[in-house]
Amino acid sequence: MSEHQQYAEDLALHALDALRGEERTKLELHLATCASCRLELEQLRGDTALLALSAAGPRAPQRARQRLLEAVAREPRLAATSAGLSAEVGRAAGKDDVRPRSWWGWLGWAATAAVVVFALSLWRENSALKQTVASASSQAAQSRREMEELRRIAAPILEPEAQKVTLVAAKSPPQPQGKAFYLRSRGTLVFLASNMPALPPQKAYELWLIPTSGAPIPAGVFKPDAHGSGSVVNPPLPAGTEAKAFAITVENEAGSGAPTTPVLMIGAGE
Amino acid sequence: MVMGLKSGDQGAMAELYDRYSSVVYSVALRVLGDTGAAEDVLQEVFLQLWRNPSAFDAARGSLGSWLAVITRNRAIDFLRKRRPETDIEDVVLSVSPDLAGEAERARAAEKVRGVMGTMTPAQRSALEMAYWEGMSHSEIANKTGEPLGTIKTRIRAGLIALRQAFQV
């Protein structure tokens, strides 16, 4: 039985939030380092959404709509970073332990892993488990340190308030441009685009990883902002995939499993 | 609509509510069985999206499905009188049917009920106890007297059956 098969049933329970105790802890440790199991968890959560459909019931009372819109009117949108907004949500939910959040999804996994490793270290009873936990704790702490350093370095590139300037030859009109930064060994990808033309409603740009063999792999969808800038950060990708090139097409905003329109932009490794 | 939320458009919030409130309220009511509590969860879910629209990533799932999952989780937290265990930004799901329209949703609901109808009573019961009552696999095993491994297998097989029905 492979490691992933071993976790298959626990992933289904975790998608339902029905896994507790040591099994949940061990799975979260595994998820911190396994992109394919994180992807399977996302699919299983999608499956649970289907279950919700069997809950046909009466409509919400009309007063609920009015109540919501009044509440919304009392809370005009604040210009804030993602982290600030998250903290706001945490406070609204009555949490005392509001954690700083970021767009770097798996940093959260790593932080979670570090916490659960610490908890496990208090409860471990046998020496074999003790050894495993110590090792995982070290890896998670190392991963967290690396991610914090990367986030610090990348802040001028990715923070919403960062000023982004593209220099081109004088008198040349701005051209659409994309830059992909792909770390195959970790399956992580950051893509930044600028000067992208606006799109019709319901449409978005989709990034594709072109592997050395096989079909293009979806690598995230983005819509450019008012300045034509957009980004994709750490989309789910199969582990260890070698990229021959990256490409952009226009697809429906939900994304597509395969390109359905001509390639607009393409670039191979530098 | 989510783009509208990001720019603080209250009209986008109203439109989004009109499109998805029936899903959110139905899920909350099914879990809680109380109209007042279901309305509170509905308010919380939509207000969370208003406060933090970036929590929903259109590249990683459809809005209707995401709202359904968020609602179910919040309703279970409410039912079990516990603090939210999962931050909404941590709820990421693969693209699944958006089901923004009533007719589309009704057809999908019929399909889900059809799949549930093909399951054995024990499998359907395990899946429903986990999903609608928020029971852990250990609690289900204790209640039914079945081995833990059997409960795990039944739940995963049930979810996979639903996935396959929508892949056809």
C-alpha cells in the first residue's frame, strides 16, 4: 500500500471534518508536504458540496435579505491587505487566536504542522512516534523559516499595495507580459502578468504548464486588475512535473481542463 | 459578482444573495433544524464573504459549491457549540458545478438523491451522520457498532460515487 493510499480514507473523513485526534494530526503532517493529497482533499471537499444539494428546503424569510443588506451597509469596505481582512473576519467570528494569513496557502499548512507537532510532542507515548514527530517538527520549522524568508523577499512583487512598473523601449506601446517562476522540486509556481487586456464578463486568463510530454496542465486562472496586472500563486500541480513552457489562453472564469482557445502568450524556460 | 464585492459594490452583494441564499439557507436549516439559527448562519456566511471576498478563489472552485461547504461547516460548528474550526480561507475545493440557477440546482439535487438511493442504508447513514450531524468516524462507529475501518471505507466510497455521477 503506498503512502497516499494509506491516507485515502482519512482524506475523505477530513473533508467532512470527521477526523479527530492523532489520525487528524498525522494526516495534517502529511498534507504539509504532499501536494497530491492536498489536491485530493480539495476534490473531496467538492464532493461534499454535492451532498449539500440534497438539502432542498424553504427559502429564507424576506427579512433575512433586508437584515443582511443593512449589515453590509454598516460595514463599508475597508482598503486592506488580505492579512488585514482575514484578521477582521477572525475578530468578527469571535476568535481570540487570530492568525496572520497570507496568499501563500501552504505556509498555513506548514504553520499548522508545526503546531500539531508541538502538541504531539506532549502526548507521544512510544519512542517510535517520538522519533517521527521530532523529525517532522524539524522539517516543518525549517519549511516555515524558508517560507517566511521567501515571503519577505517577494513582498515587493506580490503585495497589493506594491507599485509595479514595467520599463519598455521609449515610444513603444505597453505590451502584455508574463513571468513564471516555477520550482519543480517543490511543485510551487508564481506567475505575474502585466499590461493584460481587459476581458469580457465571465472570461479569465488561464495559465498552462506545458510538460515535456503529455497534455497542457491547468496552472491557475486570473483576471487582470484595472491596470492590467494579474497573478497566480501556487496553483495545484502534479508533483515533480518538468515544464517545457508556460502558455496563456482565454477561458471561462471557472477555468478549463484543457485549452479551448488559441494560445495568446507562450514562453519557454530561460 | 465577487469582483463587485472586492470593489465594495453593495449591489453585487444583493445579487449574490438572491442567487445563492436558497442554497445557504437550505443547508443551514438541514443541519440545525431551526429557522432562527439557520438565518443566523446565513447572515454570518454572507457577511464573511462581504468582509473577505478574496477568501474565495474562482480558480479553485465554484462559488455555489464553496458557499455550501462554508455553510455546512459553520452550521456544524453552531450545532456543536464550538468555535469555527476551519478558517474560510482554508476551505479550498476543486471546481465543481456552480449551480447558480434554480433549475440547474433541482436537476443536480435529483441526481444526488438518485446516487444516495443506490447506496446501502448503512453507507447512506454513515455519510449522512458525518455530513449533516458532524459526527466523527469514532462517534459513528460507536453509534452503529461497526468497525472504524468499515465506517471510513463507506464514507469515502460514498463521496467517490457522488463525484463519479457528476463526471458522466
